Amino acid sequence: MKNSIKIERARHNLTQGDLAEKVGVSRQTINSIETKKYIPSTVLALKIAKVFNMTLDALFELEDDD
């Protein structure tokens, strides 16, 4: 699953640690999501989208092999 979290973090001037703190996870979890090593739960995905004031489908996109 592709995501634009890294781009949105840059637009909002947030570090991985800043975003992690806002949604209640570790910085490593945010890194794993950004590098497509971990697919977040629905609740976590919704929390991240809320931080950026975005819809889930604007932030996350299924790839052909998903």
C-alpha cells in the first residue's frame, strides 16, 4: 500500500517523532509505515489522516499487488 505520509509530514513541518507523538505510536512505527514495511490498523490510519486533515483515500492508495 502506497502512502504520502512523508510528503504530508514535510508540508506540515513534522518529524517522524512529532507525528508519532500525535498519534500515540513510536517513531519506528511511522518509519515502518512510510517505508511500506508495516500496514497500519484502520484506527491508526484514521488518526494519521486526521492529523493532516485528509481522507484515508487521499493519504493511502492500494497498489496492484495488495
